[in-house]
Amino acid sequence: MSQNASNPFIDSVDKKRGGNGNPDNSRQMDVTAQEIDRGIKGKAREKKEIKDYIEKCLEDARKFLLEGDTNKSCEIAFDILKDKNVEKHLGEGSIYVLPAYLVLAESYIHEGYKIEIKLRKAEEYLIAASYNFLKYDQPESKGQDNEPERLEITQEEYVNFKTALHKIFSKLFLAQGNYTKSLDELKQAIYFESLKFGPETIQVSVSYYQMGNIFAHKKSYIEADTFYFKV
């Protein structure tokens, strides 16, 4: 048999795979795979850049909130939520915009302590944040059948989001005068913070101080002092 003769079986298999018997096909497939790989890495890089951008904006928003400039903190939070690039690269309703809702909620709590209309607005943003979080109730999970794949989050990110929600809900309930719910929410936050940092750390001491404030509002001064002494 001539060396140049074709093998009918090989030719048949090659055609089924979309080939034409030309070795250039394998090189073309390699190039395509490389392009796909570059595309995946490019998207991952873009997502990281957007997440870094969000975090920088949130740092500025929290700084303004601490300084009492709630107008500026709300402005930054709204900018994050309305940013089309955030939606494009992280998806609609991404969990990474959850802290923006929390900044809005805390800003309205700060503005409207004991003012019902402001606190209702804060509650609306917390409900929106909770709904956002519920879509990611399991870390590193995927979407269910017939649902778009959800952006993966790490266990640490999951705990951070959950802890932040509990802490801001505690502040809302305190402002509303519901001390029982405020204590319950803060206990949950302290539980997760203690797991992450340890019960006798600086990070948790901030929550101990807030726990003391809640007891002080209840006029339970002995319990308040117990937590103040933990700081």
C-alpha cells in the first residue's frame, strides 16, 4: 500500500470531529484553546479590578460616614449601585454591592435616630441587602437548574457579609427602641466575629462596646458595665 494512501477509517473519524485530514486543524484547535484561556483570564482580571474599585469606593464612603457626612456616603453608595461596569462584570444584583446597601442603611440610621421615616428607609435598604445575600446562602455555590451561574464567594467573604448584616440590623433595632432584637442581632455578629478573630480581640471589642450601649439604653447598667469592661 502506498504511504500516501488514505485510511478510510481515520478519514471517517476525522470528518466526524470536523477535520479534513489536514494537520493544521490541530494547530488551529490549540490557537482557539489559547484564545479561550486568555479570554477567561482577562475576565477574571476585569472582575478583580471592579471588586478593587468597589472596595476603594466603600472605604471612602465609610470614612465620610464616620465623619458624619451622610450625604457624601450615600452619594458614593448610589454611584456603586448605578455603575453599569459593575453590573456588566459582576452581574446584576452581585453580592459585592451588598456593602453599598449597608452604607445607605447606616447613613439613614445615623441621620434618623428615632425619626421613623428615616429608619423606614434604612430598613428598606437592609431588606434589599438581605435579599441580595440570600441568593448566596452557600459559599462557593453555583446556580440551580435553569438559573444563571452565581458568582463564587469565599467562606471568609460569606462570613464577613453575614456579620455586617447582623451588626447593621442591630443598630437599626436599637434606633427603633427594640432592644431585644438589637441584642439578638449583635449576639449573632459577635458569634461570627469570635469564630474568625477570637473572643478577646480588638475586632470583637467594638461589638462588646455596642452591646454595652444597648444594655445602657435598657437601663441595665450592671450588664452594660460588664461589656464595657471587655473593651
